[in-house]
Amino acid sequence: MNTARAGAAVAVAEDSPRQPIDGLASPERGWAMLVIILGLIVAVLDGTIVNLALPGIARELQASPSQAIWVVNAYQIATLVMLLPLASLGDLVGYRRVYLVGMAVFTLSSLAATFANSLGTLIAARAFQGLGAAGIMSVNAALVRLTYPSSQLGKGMAVNSLVVATSSVAGPSVAAAILSVASWPWLFAINVPLGIITFALGMRALPFNRVAPAAGLRFSPVDVALNVLMFSLVFLGVDRLGVREGGAGAVTAGGSQASAWGILLAGVAVGFVYLRRQRKQAVPLFPIDLLRIPVFALSMGTSVAAFCAQMLAYIALPFLLLDVYGRSHIEAGLLITAWPLAIVVMAPIAGRLIGRYPDGLLGGIGLALLATGLALLAALPAHPGNVDIAWRMALCGLGFGLFQSPNNHTIVTSPPAHRSGAASGMLGTARLTGQTLGAVVLAAVFSLWSPHGGHGPVVALVLAASCAAIAAVFSTLRLRTTTHVA
């Protein structure tokens, strides 16, 4: 580990004469952002691109639907459990190195998935894909911080938010386009040339770390194992509850539900032990030290509550539109698309506002709009028109888009520079934690009120509006705090 730290210090020393102190100059900045964007697109897309092909994969590989779902689960779990360890490794040996190795692993595993001839082989390839995606996403925001000068970092974070928002909803559409002309292995094959191009460009364009690793930073296998176990158990518990993003939303019953809650509680217990251990670390893997920065902690609370609201709404809305209002699947899909389209419109506007107005104010206004839109969706009349639904969806998207970029900007810039990797990893962790919390809350709601009768989705939307309002409070409280100056 001393060798790794020395290597990182050498990289910083060798790089400093060639790199500007504050961001990259044009056109180097544009090339670096192209690499960052391409990596983010393939990593986020592959989280959902396989969903549409699962029935065909199950038939061809002679697997049951419950077995085939692990083609999705393997990717998601591997990504989730390795975000923070690889972010910490980025602080230690360089974000550029972690990103490039992640891209190489992602590309090679995509090739393996393309030629997989059994379900086990495909699941293993997808797990390695998730590991590569974690390498890409864990240091993504840290690389953006190195790429842009501080005066323009808001624009970089807006681009980041826009790419994530667009890619996260584009998976099914991209999959449908590919599957209309080719078989399912091509869903993975397209990653290979993209990965090779991105890796080659990244070798030339990505910036090096400019500060030495924090004193006391180490890569502990025990901490990594506890981190993996905690997040794995929580994910599996939520998954067994039967409520997953884009899933059917059916809640398991009887013993299955009891075992799901047992697994979830086991994850919480492991987390308790893990976090107590982290409190004793000078530079913890789970960045408790950053959570002691008030504005960072409030930003994380804002993010968790906001993504909890988003998850509650995203799963409840299809039930509301299909079962209560009798919309077709195509109509429901188009109506829900108004939400991410509004994010796409708002993200660049939010990027230009960063620096002119406090991030806490922008986030508070955006989350108030989100809460209002969710409350209005919950209060829809008995027979709403498509326009009535669409403008409420758009209001939610505009609010979420106004919140996301300024909030991410605060999360990335409030820690000191040598902890940028940890802050970057916490971006993804906050998103996944909020979504997991939303899924747990929704499981409880649907166990009390049927998701098909109208009451369950409406209660879920009311709770989503409440979570968005709580997030707005967290965001506005940041106006009374000051950021840490690196």
C-alpha cells in the first residue's frame, strides 16, 4: 500500500508542471468531458438496457424468470457494493487510473457477455460489468472537478446530471431499437467498440490527481468486505420484497416477505458494526469525516430524501395510470416521459444559475416544485385528461432538474480536494440509498393498500411529496452553513 501511495504521489509530481492548477484549458477540457460522458452513458444505460430482453434471454438459455432476473441483479449489486471502495482507491492511486481500469473491465466483460452460452456465464459477465461500471461512476464527479475550473464547475455538474437523467430512462428505448434488428447479445456487443474508443481517448485526455493522498488513507480488505456485505444484504432484502425500479411491484407474501425483512435487517445490523468501525478510522472508507461537514451532510440528506421521493413516484405512477386511469402501456410510458424530458430542459439552466445563487436556495426551490407536482398528481381528478397528467409530470421534472445539479455541485466541492473521490462515490451512494429507502417504504404501503385499487399509488405519491418537502427543508438549511474550503 505504501507503493501505491508513492505511485500516486509520483503521478501528482510528474503531472503538476503540465496541468493547470484550476481545471483544464480548451480543447483538452472538451476531450476529457467527452471521455467522462461516454463512460457514464454506457455505465448507466447498462443498468436498464437488459430488462426488455429478459424474457428472450430466459427462453434461449432455458432459465426461469426468477433466475433470469439475476442478469440485472448481478450488475446492480456489483455496482452498488464497489462504489465507495473504488472511490477511496481513486483518492489513493488516482481517479484516472480507477476510471481507465473500470472501463477496461467493463469492455472485456461486455465481450464475455456477448458470447455467453449459459445463464451462469452471462450472470458472471454482468457482475464484472457492474464492477467496471463502479470504477467509472465512483470517480466520475471527481474527474469533472479536475476538468473544469472552479468558476465553471457548475456547468460540468449540469452536464453530468443531464447525462445521468437521460441515460437512466433511455435504456428501454435503446434496447427496443437494437432488439428490433438484432438478437440480445448485441445489447452487450455495442459496448465493445465504445469501450475501446473511450479507453483510448481517456489515456490521452483524462487529468491526473493534483494533490497527494490524505495522510492515514488506506485500503482495508476488512472494511471493503463489510461494505460489500452491508449493501448486498440491503439490496437483496429490498429485491425480495418484490418492489424494484421498473419491476412489477408485486409484494411477496407470507414467509417470503418475512425472510426479505430478515435479510434487510441483517444488512442494517452489519451496517451498524461497519459504521462503528469506520468512526475509528482517520480516513474512513465510508466517509464519516465528510459527513461532519454540515453542508455536506445536509446535501446528502437532501439527495437521499429526493431520490426516495423519485423512487416512490416512479413505481407508483404506472399503477395509477394503468389500473386507475385506464391508460395503455404506450400512453402511460409517454406521459411518464414528460418527467425526464423536463429534467433535460432544466439541467443546463440550473448549471448556469450555479454560482449566481446559493446551491441551497436553488435546490430548495426545485424540491418545492417537485413536492407540489407530486401532491398535484396525488390529487388528480377521477377522469383526468392527458394534458392534466403531463403538465404535472413536467413540473416534477423541472423541480428535480433544478435541484440535482446544484446539490451535486455542493457535494463535490464542499470536501477538501484530496477527498474528491470519496465525495464522488457518495453521489452514487446517496442516489441508491434513497431509491432503496423508497422501495422499502413502497413495500410497506402496498402491503397495507392494494397497488391496483388506487389507494396504494395515491398514498405513495403523498409520501413522495412529503419526502420532497423534507428534502427542500434540508436544502434550505444549507443557507445557514458555510462550505469547507479546500
